[in-house]
Amino acid sequence: MRDGGRQPRRVVVTGLGVVTSIGIGVTEFLAGLREGRSGVKPITSFDTTGFSHANGCEVADFDPAAWLERVDPDELGRASQFSAAAARMAVADAAMSLDELRGKRALVSVGTTDAESRDLDNLIADQLRDGPESLDPVVARRSTAGRLSSSIVRELELADVEAVTIPTACAAGNYAIGYGFDAIREGEVEVALCGGADAVCRKTFTGFYRLGTIAPEVCQPFEKNRKGILTGEGAGILVMESLESALARGARIYAEVLGYGLNCDANHPVAPDRDSLARCIELAHRNAGVKPADIDFISAHGTGTKANDVTESGAIRQVFDTPPPVVSIKSMLGHSMGAASALASAACALAIQEGFIPPTINHHETDPECGVDCVPNTARPANLDVVQNNALAFAGNNAVLILGRYRDEG
């Protein structure tokens, strides 16, 4: 509810925390995006015997004890470890002390596809092998989806905050950011820690493998000879706050959140719908107060499957007379499920601040059915004012986020 008829507040991004297969922390993530770094390697999270190919984009060298200061890492599943670590990074990156954060009205919202399915996979295997009495109670307690947001609250010792886990699959990161945007905009909170987190698990890998959509080697979005996705993992958490709060403390501002659009067509369990996505893009533009010609580049969902790439590029061409560059960072860090659009949002914020468009790597020849400029293989310098971040999910859930360069309108 608006406070006394106050005008909606402007919302800005002041901190970024990222855990990815191409770099942990903003500095390494930015370097990975600029270089077109690949996070692909053979999967080690579970036994891949029997699969003809099993590459993925796991996060290597992640030691949760190096990032978590209050919560015992063993009490958290891997996705919750990612989430809490990324949140602590984001708050530090925002140059906001924990005492200052605790003194503000705050919100935590985290999107996910699998939550702690990695732990659930292992619990089921233990039960089938040794019976229910063999189940580890610590692992069982930490396997609930709510831990992805509550672990942030525990780690940062917050109080009287709303902690939400949003399970809208591969669009969940943008959903979570939109949730925080609304709360700040309407004056309900001053600060929101929002994003997404997921860990590689057998269930999701096997599901995509059975659909015939796991690439044998690399992910090649919009490529004529693409073979499919690679499952990945990680977390992206954004510190968002009201412009008043950011200016009052002299914060660096990465970008302004201009608006977003959500819709769900429920047309098909796994196949995206072009017209529905086009309507979602148009809704995001209207809500953000921008026109298609204002968009400087699009961070696409870009999974590297024909069903996604052709449909998504078709929806873009349906909205844009002349589409801007359309890139997919999944070519670098794989499909990190619920973390995907949150990490793409962080990439968009960095692109605006640093003046470049990340590349789509592993690219040789663009599929003529896609017909987009995917910024192949090499990052491109660019002066960016407004960027669009697409997210699509199973069951027809679409979420499109619009970020812009912060400009003082005073």
C-alpha cells in the first residue's frame, strides 16, 4: 500500500553477489563475461555412468566456509549455500554495513527451479538402498525450498523481514526481482535482496536428457548446428533499494529497475509460445515506460534448443521492427535454472555500468530461422541506456525485466 498517496519510488541496483561457473564474485564474473569464458566441464556432482555425454557447468572451487560467517555450511544444502554466500557478497558490494541493513525495512526473495533437489536425490537413493531409517536428519531438514531465502536471513542476522522463495522454474530469478521491485516502489520496504539460486542435480539433468535436449559438448544458442542445453548452477543476488536510500548513503548505482512484465499462457508443459512471450515483452515495455526502439540489447533466455531459440527470436521480431543485439550468456555458464535470469540481470547491470555487450560464445553460423545479431564470440563495446532481460519457463511462465542507466532527473 502506498504511504499517504506518495508517488511510486524509483528503484536502483546498488550491490551484486554472484556464484557462477565462470567466476565467483563480481570482479571474476565481469572478467568472465568480457572474456567469453566457458564454464563447461564433465559433471562430477553425481554418477553419470550410462549417459553417452554428461558435460555441465558446475561451480568449481566453491568453499562455503570462505563466504559464510554465521551459519554452519553443513546445515545448508548446496543451493542455499550459494544463495547465502551471494547475498553476503551483494551486501558487501553495496558498501552497506550489516548494522545499516538491519536498521532498514527489508525483504528477501529468491527464485528457484530445483531448490534442494540435490539433497532430495541423495535422500531417495539412501532410502531405496538402505531403508528410511538410514536417512540423515540433517540432510532431511535442510532439503526444504524455503531454506534458499531463510538462509540469507540467518546468515545476515536479519529480523522482521519477509523471506520468500519463488518456484517459477527457469523464470524465477526475474520473478523474485520483480517482487522486490514492487515492494520498494510502493514504499513497503527500503531494501530488497532478490535473485535466484540452484544447484546441479541428477533429476533435472536426467529430465532434460530424456527430452533429448542435453548438448554433448557445449551450449550454442542461436547457432545453426546447436545441439541443446547444458545444465549449470549458481546464484545471483541483487541489492535493490529506493533511490532515496541509495542517494542518502552515497551508494554506487549500477542501474535502475524500470519495470517488468509477467504472464503465463499454460499452453504447453515444455514448449514456449511465441505470441505469449511477445505479449510479455510488450507488457514489460509498457510498465517500464519504454518503446522497442529504446532497447539497446536483449539478454535472451537463449537455451540453445530449437524450441526456445526459434520461438524467442520470433517473438522478439514480432515486437521489434529492427531487433537490437540479442545475446545469451548461457553459452558461457550453462542453464543455471532458477538462478539464470538473476545472473543475467547482474550481467545486464554490469554491462550498463561498464559499457559493453557480453558475447554469445561457441558460435559459428547463425540459424537463419533466428536471424538475430547474437554478438558472436567477442564482447562488444557499447554505450547502453536501456536493456531487456528475457526469462522463459516450463508451463508457459514468462518474465521480462527492463533495466536502465540511472539518470538524475532533478
